Amino acid sequence: MNIRTFLGASEDKVIAQIKQAFGRDAVILSTRRVKREGLMGLMGRTVIEVEACSGRDVARTKMLARRIEPSFPGGGGGTAAASSAASLSAGGEILRELQYVKSAIVEMAGRVRGDVPDLTPELQEAYQRLVENEVAKDIACAIVKSLNEKLSRDQLKDPEILRTHLRAVLEERLPTSGPIVVPGGRAKRVVFVGPTGVGKTTTVAKVAARMHLREKVSVGLITIDTYRLAAVEQLRSYANILKIPLRVADSPAELGRSVQDFSGHDVTLIDTAGRSQHDTLRLNELKLFLDAARPDEVHLVMSLTANAKAMCRTIENFMPLGVTQIVLTKLDEIETFGLILNVMARVDRKLSYVTFGQSVPDDIEPGRSGRLARLILREEPLPGVDRSVFRGMA
């Protein structure tokens, strides 16, 4: 049996290698994360190591095993004299390989069967697909379990029905608010908060440009990010291009006055300085600014390139600021989109926008449950992003 080991920086990249080597009928035998040493043993990195073989090899091994098994003691037929040492050696090797394959497959399936009894092969495949797209295992398991409870055996065996219901379950778990809506006859105040480096200022500019140019809304901009001169100048450049007013407020009192001065605009968008999710003092300071602004909405901006622990801590420490919606950025910098599901499962808020590049005002979309579900299932790519991984994966 031709068993090969594949290495890659992510599961997606390894799976692409496996499919190229063995085609779509490949069988994954084992998967693990290993640490590779860097130069002089330093700066090592973790990679995915997967052992796989061709599904045809597995079938051929099973067939040979059935032929050879009777020749072994207790195998149900044949005698020691009827088998040569060579055939015993060859047969033993085949049986060991078969047992290895069987154990690996049972182990993989068992991860889900423990929570979902009588799991069908179709649901096993759906679970594996979710995990490969970085959906957390507990969430993937819950999704598969709900499908197992909702659908009949015949429905589970129909790929189109299963795909449709899987997409619907994902949509239920991806609540969205859509874009900022301006009520008639009253000015709206919207604040954007989040950690440093998540693309908050660029997001504010994108939202301002979309509302001003496409929705013909009167927009005012305020920034309290006086810690970074570059951030003020960046927002000022966009404001000049769009011909919309910008104020810089360096105290809660000045922010309150600026908000009042912009009461004649349909919406006032307020950019804030990035705050570390660990810096309680700065977060409390930010709360004073928000109290002065008295916003209608507070959008927490988070980058999907952050690690899971950092995002959980961000959610935990920013929620006391009165967060009403979530914005997820940098979708263009990640390989899979299951992380969106993981974030939304851990925060009781709706998604307003996603962003996927630096272009203003283009690289932003309002949150749409169906669109996000299709991204997670790789049924469509991001606009303008060439992802060859989508081809042949539907």
C-alpha cells in the first residue's frame, strides 16, 4: 500500500496536496501537529502532518486480506503446510496495513460518534468538512447532531438535501444586523471600538464612503485617536476626498461638544483609539468617551487573523462598553472562514459588516447570513480574491 506523509502550514494546504496525489477518493489515515525546527534549532514553526493513501489501495488491501486470512492459524481454513513462509510474511504485512487503516478510520469517526449515535457516512463527511474549514470541533459536532435529529435517513443520503439543510443551520448560527440604517428625522451616533491593528480606522472610512456616496447620507466624522497622528491624518485624507467634515476630540467633554455640533447630519461616525484587550485602565478611559458621546450603536471591530484566545478576551473585556454589533475584518488574510462561526457562537450580538482588503469603499460588505454560510462551505469565494482552493471543493 502506498502510504505517504504530507506536510503543510494549514489543513487546507495539506488536503490540496493529498487530492493532487491521490484524487478525491483519498483516505486520511492520521493527522497531527508537529514542531519543525528553524535555523540552528530556533524560530521553529508548527505544521500539519497527515498520512494518507489511495482509496483504491484500501479496497485492494481488503480484497487481498480476505484471500490470505484463511491461511493463518484460526483463520477458518488451510494448514501450515499449505502456506509458505513468504506468503505468511506478505499476508501478515497486508493485514497489519489493513488494521492500521481500519484503526485510523475508526478513530476519526469515533470523535463524532461519541456525541452523535448512529452517524451516517454523509454526516461524517459534513463534520470533517466543517473541521477542515476551522470550525471549532464542539460547534461542528453540535451542527451535525442537529442535522441528525432533523433529517430522515433518506434525506441524509441525498447530497443536495443535506447541503441545503447544512447551509440553513449555519445561517441560523450567523445572525446579522446588516448595514447601519439611518432613521428619518433624527441624527444617529455610531462608535467603532476594538483592539489595536484590526483595521478600525479604515473600516470607519469605508462605512463613511458607502453611506455618503452610495446611500446619499449626510455623514460627519469624529476621531478620538489622538495617540496616533497617522490615524488622524489617514481619516482626514478620506474626509477631504469625500468632502465630509471631520473633528478631532481629545477629551470626553470635547467629544460631547463635537457630537452636538454634528447633530444636523444624518449620522456621525466616531473612530476611537485601539485599546489592548488586556489594558483595563485604557478601556475604562474609553468608557468615559462613550458616556460623553451617548451612541446609538457601538460596533466592536475584530480581525480574524487574531488567535482564538485573544478574540475571546477581546469579546469579554470590550462588551462592558455597550457593544451592540460586531465587525470582522481581514477576511482576505485567512485561508478558511469557519472562524466567523466560532466568533459568532461566543458573542450574543449580530454581525454588521465584514471587510476583506484596503480599498475604500469597495472591500467591505454588510453582514448577510446566507453569504457567510456559503463562504464557510466554500461554495463561493470573496470578490477579487483569487483562491484556487475553492475550485473542485464544492
